[in-house]
Amino acid sequence: MAIAGSQKIFILYIPGMDLRYLSPRDTPFLSQAFQQHSWATIETQPSPEQLSTVITGMNPHDHGVFQMKLLEPSELARKGSRLWEKAPYFLTTTYQCVRHQFCRDCDVPTIPPARRKSFEMHRLKFHGRRTTADLLQQLGDADSIASYLGPGRFEYSFTDRLADFDTVPDRAATGDRQLEFLQLHALDMMGHWVLKTPEKRAAVYRRADKVIEIMSEKCRQRGIAMFAVSDHGQEPVTATIDVRRQVRELDIDPAEFGYYLQPITARFWFHTESARQRITTLFDGMPNGTALRFWELEKFDIKFPTASYGELFFIADPGFLFFPHDFHHPLVNLVFGLKDSQQRSRLLNPRHTAYHGYLPHHDSEKGWIVSLTEDYALRSGEMKLVDLMPSMLHVMGEKQPGFMSGQNQIS
């Protein structure tokens, strides 16, 4: 069937499907598709979350969904101080973790409340099954392809359950919307925790490959243009760094600085020149990572005009993980280890077995896109995250909105 005119599109988004592990043995359909169809690598950014940039067609400094933003002193002063914030760390964070199970507005409950209240949170994070409404809620005021096309023309679906690999082919790519975006997140989650051996990884890759094959045929029969996308791979973790301990050994008053510690990125805000100099010197000389001032992120198209999202960033080298980090808590590991077989290893080891979000030039950070429709080809061998939605709008015959900074990469 010739595909032209007001084109309908189906995007199958599979984060964590590493380009290095695609092979004729484990991913026969994709391997053949890469030979027969047009594809390109995707240049990513140093962040574990890429979806907000993909969906908005904007870089982080424009859409603002970049984890934590430090409140202004006047805003923090209005929050005041509560007595319970002085309680022991384990008690306050345990309470927050329990509350989080019933009240989802308590995001990142593993950060002690005295430090947590200093942040304005801008995160895009899902669990279970989610829809377009959930996406729009977490994007907040940021413009996106979802708000541009509207619910009648755009649909987003998310699942992090491997069992859904068996059912999504029946439910997805219906053609009811002009652009349907399905995120299969199970491979990414399992990559963090249980895909420790090549055999386990290969088994899940084969299942993902089969889903792509089935969806490709379904789209072909219905005249829907399909694109399979992964925005990063996963690097096996071989060692950990106790960043918190090394900063603590500097014996700096906690009131002189703030920090946010992700598994592979540490951010710091400084309230005194002494803290700035001593902590910056520490990380400038620390091995197994790269220290960057916030303005140095411009090389990755992250151009915040101020240090509100972090003044100093320390990003681990591939294979290294910061532990403990701000998402670690014994209760969290127990709950997720018990209720989710995809994270069962957390019961015995709270450290991730693989991670991503390292500096973009590393192999683990190479994303990819393949056109599974002969009518559309990628213009070059590489594109950026912000280019994905402008490219889809081009295929649909739609005008690119002014808020998108990416460029069409499809002909």
C-alpha cells in the first residue's frame, strides 16, 4: 500500500535497547530491518531521562523538566522549618516512603525533608501503566507534541511490564489517532536490575524483537508509518563511588551548600565561596568521572542561564555508580523487590547492575531510530533527540510549531 497524504504514525519507543546488543541471533527482525531500511543513531544528553526532550522537541533549558531546581531563598523562607525535619534521617525518609505509596505528590521521598523542601521538582517518571493524561500532568506547563496535536490526534501509552509484550500487539497501532506513541519500558527497568548475563539479556531482546516484527506487519497492513526508537543503551556497573562520604570528609557546614545525588550524576549548589572552592577542587581532581560547571553543559545543548538546576555537575564514567544515592532506601528496595519480579535482585543487592545517562560520546548512550516504512528515509546517519517530533510532523504533513527547536530529519 502506498502511504501518502495525511499520514498516520506509530512510534514504538523502547528505552534501554542497546545498539551494541542487536544481532542476527538475538534480534533477527531488527538486524534485517537495519539492512533493508533507513536508520540513524540518536545523539543523547547527559541525563537518565530523555523522554521530555523527545516529546517536546525542546532542549532541557526550554522545557524545564530536568529533575531538581533550587528554590530562591525567599521561596524557601516562606516554607519555614518544622520540628520533625530534625528527626533522624531514617525515620523521616521512611515516613515519606510510606506516604508516597498513598500520596503521589510526595516525589523522591528518599531525600530527607529538610533538604527535599529546598527543591522544586521537575521530573518525568512513570511506573506501571500510564496514558496521555499522565504525560501531560507531569510535563506541566511545557508545550509538547501532545498539547500541540490534542487528545483527538495524539495518544501516549506507557508500560513497564514485560508481560505486556504479549498483549500490546493487539491493543496498539489501531489507527484511531494520527500519532500513537507507545513506550515499552520493561527492557530498560530490567536492564537496571536483572539482566546480569548475556543469556538473560538475549531472552528479553528476542521478545522485544518479536513485538517489533508483529507491530511492523500490523502497521504495514493498515497503512501506518512505523518507527522503532531507543534513546540509550545500558552500561554494566562494575564499581561504586561513595560521593556523600567524600564530601562529608571535607567537614563543610551543610548550610553552606546543597546537593542532589542521582545514581550517576551529582549536582551541587553553593551558598558560600569557601564551599564552592573546596567542593569544586574535590571533584576536579576525582577520578572515574567528569566535573562540569553548569555553563559547560552548553556543549550538549543544555543552556540554562543560571545555576538554578545545579552549579557544579559531576558525571560518572561508564561502569561507575554513585552509592548510596538519593533514591536509595532499604524500604524502597524491599517493597519493589517483593512486588516486582523485574526488580527482584534489589532484595539482595540495592545497587543497580547497569545504568545510563553518562556523557553522550560513550557507546552506552547511543540511541537509534529505524524507519520500518520504505516510503520514509532518514536524511543522515545521526539525529538529535529534539529532531524526532519535528520529523514526525513532517511525515504527517503538519507545520512545525515555533516552540520546537529540532529539525526535520526525514525525507
